[in-house]
Amino acid sequence: MNTSRDRRGDHRAEPSGSAAAQASREPARPSERPLVRREGPLPGERLPLILEVAPNEDYALLDSGDGEKLEQYGPYRIVRPEGQAIWRKALPAQEWQRADAVFTGNTDEEGMGRWRFPKAPLGETWPMRHDGIDYLGRFTSFRHVGVFPEQASHWDHMEALIRAAGRPVKVLNLFGYTGLASLVAARAGAEVTHVDASKKAIGWARENQEMARLTGKPIRWICEDAMKFAEREERRGSRYDIILLDPPAYGRGPKGEVWQLFDDLPALVDICRSILTPKPLAVVLTAYSIRASFFAIHALMRDAFAGMGGRVESGELVIREKSAGRALSTSLFSRWVAG
């Protein structure tokens, strides 16, 4: 599924004439999967759960406000739009003026043309690190930089589950993007299947694997529609211990399939339950840029995993700001964890 990554984390409404807004009025692909409510007691629940990423040597949210955020990605200070930052900036203007890169978005040019570099021209990529894993930051035309640092809370949780399992663990990473979660899982000892419909994203993920010196780890890189891949895995009888889902609000598959989160997510979550091993560990769902509360995906996950025990934990992923200590919410999440 080619995802609308430019909308990810941007909570402002799309202009009515935008391509994404036009596409959202197209009919979603009909789900051919009959959905029946699962029998059995609902899993336990824990909510609201706020998972927080604090400033660290690899990444920091330095300041935010007036519709922007100032971040430190390795050696570079970067300014990008942030619709949720409706408060005032805490740092003085001269701190913001020290930025190495500013996303302007004022052209339709692909690649780095939508960025301004106040100090000196920069290359498209630069070396970054997460918890000892090297990868490439990247200036993209849709304002993102190749990593979503708020996901570190999920990565830490997943890594702990893998290391504590005491047995081989298989991880399926759907909508895997540039592969940081896949690299964390592989380093922890898991066998990983990484799926994304974007050839460009798969290429970036492979580059990150080389950068991290993890080419010897068992990772399958698959460029395919996530829903179709999951359906085929179900027919094949393939099974996974941990499944990560990071779907967009809207996306389009390589053969024109339309993904609408509210229409298609219930079927995909149902399939994910069907492709779990007899002793699964977790299913982790993250949702960006949707007009809903985490209560919606929490109820979906509890229904989907009825009769399996464990618990469903739901809430928000937030990044703690360094300047004034404010919390910037980035996404909703819900995860089923085995008991």
C-alpha cells in the first residue's frame, strides 16, 4: 500500500482541492472478508496509557509553538510544520535561527527542493543512530526525515518481548516504511518479514540495514500491498509471534487498491489474529492523522482478540519537549499483549 506519508502527524485538515482530499471521496475497496464478532471473554484493558519519548543524544524535540517544531536529529537542527503546536515558542528566536534545515513546502519539486538550508547546502541523507543502530536520516519532499522517533516506545517494548521469549520469534512488520522497527527486532534475535508497497521505502530500508551492519540478520524485504500479503499468509498457514501495523489514514496499492482506514482496518486486524502463532506475544497498532479517539481502536482490538486472554493497552504516543517540558502528541495506538 503506497501510503500518504505526507499526511502523517499533520493534524490539520487537507485543502479541499488536494489530491488526498479528492482520493478520500473515492469508494474504498470492498472487504470480501465476512467479519463475525469473536466469542469469548474480552481481554483485560489498560487505558489511557501515554507512552513518552524523552530527549536523548540521538533525537530531541528542542522547542515547539506557533505551528512549528524545532528538533535535533543527530548533528542537525531541523524546523518543520506542526499543526498541534498552538502554543507559543519557549526558546528565543535566535535559537530557531540556528536551524540547519527548514521545510518550506512552497514548491511541487520532488526530493530536497522543498527544503531550505540557511547555513550551507546539505546532502539528501546524513548518518543517524537509534540505541546503537545506525541508519540514514533523509530530507524528503513530504517533510519527513525517514524516522518517526515517537515509535521508540513500541520498539523498546517489542525488543523486551523478543529477548524475554527464550525461543525463536517471528515478527511481521506491515506498512514498515524505512525499517527501523524491523532492524530493532532483527538485532534482538527475531526473524523479520517487512512489508511496504513503496519500492522507494523498501530501498531506503535496505540501505538502513547496510548502514546498521545487520545484513546478516534474517529480514525479508517485501514490496507488496499489506492487505493482500496478509491474506496470502493466512491462506499459506504462515504464523507470526508479533505483528506491527502502522497503516495510513488513506493509501493506494500498486494495482489501484484504495485503503481507507475506517473501512479496511477491521478486516486487516481480523486477519492478523488469524496469522498469529499458538503462543503469540503481541499485536501493535498505531494510527496517525485520523479523526477519532484511541477509544475507537481500543474497542476494535478488544473485540478482535476476544477469547485470547492477555490485555489491550491503548492511548497516545507523545514526545516530551526539552525547552518547556510540554508533551507533543503524535499518534494514537492500541496493542494487544499476551498474558
